[in-house]
Amino acid sequence: MADFDIAIIGGGLNGVGVARDAAGRGLKVILLEQNDLGGAAASSSPHLLHGNFIDLEQGAALRVRQALAERDIMLRSAPHLVRPKRFVLPVHEAERPPAMLKAGTYVYDRLASGGPHKKSETLDLTIHEMGHPLKRAFGLAFEYSDCTVDENRLVVLNARDAADHGATIWTGARCARADRSEVWKLAVINRGNREIVTSRALVNATGAWTARTAATVLQLPGVQASLSRTSQIVVKRMFDHDNVYAFQNDDKRVIHAIPFERDFTLIGRVERKFSGDPDTVSVAADDVSYLCKAVNRYFRERIEPADVVHAMSGLNVQVDGPLKTRWRRDGYLNLDRKFGEAPLLTMFGGTTTTARRRAEVAMTRLAPFFLGESNWTADAKIPGGDFDYSKFNAELDKAWQRWPFLGGRHAQRLLAAYGTRMEAILGNAKIMSDLGSVFGEDLTGAEVRYLMAHEWARFPDDILWRRSKLGLTMPAKDREALAAFMSQATVAAA
């Protein structure tokens, strides 16, 4: 008898989504991630949860409608992580004509199926505040509704929900070999210790490493796929409102400028073909120049590569061949089932917006092998999200009443990251010192201990760049103090 029903290799959004869905159906699940959860593609996510308005140009109305439905499911499920935003799309005389954009926003509104979002509007940028940061040449824009999301937090909280439903989550665990018979037998190097795990089914959700995993771990031929590098940059805040700009570039791409971590603007993204070792991906100088040039067509204040305070790059994987167009945005799923052998599901790609549905489809493919519950995630809350998205400010007021010593920025950061589970961090604290040491502006010892105990954080970067973005502002001396604190906490827990 196998140790687990399903073993998943890869702790990105696809892997943790399947782990959550499967565990919620009553199946025994183990997820193996050789580094940190969400440490690859999720770290270069565009932070958008949307139907992708420009997809309408390709006639993909059905796909856009499905993505908008998923957007609204996620807004209900994770109101602390997903924030409704207004997107401002200025008309550029050298790009798509105003009539095309207006028709597109009209269709976009109707594809949203009467969701909770405000309808699109036409803006006169010569008098509207959305025009203040832009060059005088821009007099007209179209404004529509979509959402932003912190994908790193989404990954971790999917894993947390999977664990709450009984899943086993191992980070720092590399699957060295997988042998297939009536069950899968996995040799795992778990934080330096060799362990053997058996499972009735296996999911390869290793993203950019899919082909390598197939060849070296599974000893099977891999899917013919190609890689693309996606890059984004962060600069000091360029505008004083919380809306998102969608800028048409001269190559027909749309570049977004997004309010980011209170004091910054996220600009992205550019996507280019990549060949080489996925472990070596980094932001290229020409990607930085491209993004600066793209937004300099619009903003009055110019930015140069020297103004970039942080840059992020990751890899997307896409299937090659005749199925390339079909799988580009929806992601790739393939079930390999052979008589007398345990099944293998390979999945990669797809958008952040449709990740929940993709995991659901994956479990539908695997359902004939198991007796379990039916689809359930569409109506379930992500941990900490047990309130209505429209009540975010009311939840913030409740937090201030409960913990009046918190500053406004601190309380908002905690609520946006943990939702109602901020209670597990703050507890009965009466004053700031009750939360222990403070690193940087407001990262407390209590929060660090929570992240280590409940969210699989092992190293400072796990906290500073994935479970938060406090790495943007934390001084070097505080990073060193955080590393020492985490090292001592690890020794104490051993």
C-alpha cells in the first residue's frame, strides 16, 4: 500500500493548487519543493488577476469570459490578497484607435457577467486626475475594472490550506529519482536526509524544469516545450493614486504600471525567448531599457535604468508544435496512464487568474483513480479570507480597535498578507514590544516565528521577497539581524 495517494513535484502555483484541491477531496497528498514555495515563476508574476483585455483582439472572448469568472471567484475567496482596481488605458495616436478600445471595453464589461465591478468609463485626461502624471499629449483614456494580486502570497496560502486539509508539504526537498510500477517510488533528499516515498499517482508541476525532471528524475521522454523569460522592474512611486495604468507599446504589447508596496511602482512586463539553464535566469539589461522606454512614452517624469530599485525575472514554459496556440494561456495538462502502472500527470504554464480552475481540471483527470469528494474550491475561502472583499476597510478598523498600538501602514500590511489570520501573529499583544524584536520598519519577531512555523520560511529571502516584499526597504543591518534571529530560532526548534 502506498504512503500517499498523490505526490506532487514542484511548489509553484500549479503544484500547490493541485495539492490544495486534492487534500480537500480527502486524498493523502505530499508536495515536494526543492527550494522555496513560489520561488520561480511566481516571483516574477505581473501581480494581475484579470481577463486580459487585449486577448479580445485574437477573438478569444470565451477565454476572456472564463478568466473574468475566475477573477471574481478569487476575489471572493481571497479578499485580503486580491484587490479590485481601476485600469486606465490612455489612447495613443500611433496605436489602436479609440473606437477599437471603446468597443473592447464595452465587450469586456459584458463578458464580466454582471460581477461586482464598476463598468468602464471614458476619461478626459486634460481635467481628470488620472492625467496628471502623463504627458500633455494624452487627452483621452478608457478606464475599466480588474484586480491585482500578490502571487507569492497566493502560492503560500494555497499550500497552507492544503496542509490544513492534511497535506504534507516539504520544502528543501529534492526528488532525486522516481521509479514507476503499480505505484511511484520516490527517492527524496529532504534537507540532507534521504527518504523513500511511495504514491499511487504523480504530478510533475516543475514549471521551467518540466523537461529536465522528466528526463533525469522520471526517466521518461519530456514534452516538447520552449521557455520564455519574463521581466519586471520596480521604481520609486510615480503617481499618487491606487489605479493601474495600461500603456500600449509600439510593438502591440501592453505594459502595466502598478502601485506596489505603498512607496513603489511595478512596471512590467516584457517577455522574450530563453534558452539555457533555468537556474541561471536573470533580468537582462535590454529588458530594463525596454520597460523604461515603454513607460517614458507616457509619463512626464522619465525613468532610466539607474532609477530601478529592484528587478525580477522568471521563466514561463509553453508547449511547442500544433498545440502551442491552444495551450499558450490556458496551460498544459497531460495524463499518462498505462495498464498496470501508476498514472503521471504533467502540467505547466497558464495564467495566475485561471490557476484554481486549472487545478480543478487536473483533479478531474485524476478522479477515475480515486474515491474522493467532488469539486469544492470555487466556494471555499483561502486562509484568512473569511470576510467579504467590500469589508476590507471594516476589517482594518477592527484590527486597529483590537491592537491600537499598530500603525496604519503596519496594520494594513498584515491584513493584506494574512487576513483574519493576523490574529495568530498578534494574539493578545498590548504594546509593540510584546511582539519581540523589530526588523526594518515593522517586521516583528512574532511575525517571523509565525512564518517559520506555519508558512515554511527558512531563510531571510523567503520572508523579505516572497512572503512579503520588505526587502525593498529593509536596511542591511536589519537583514543581518533577521538572519541571526532565524538561525537561532531554527536551532531552538531542532
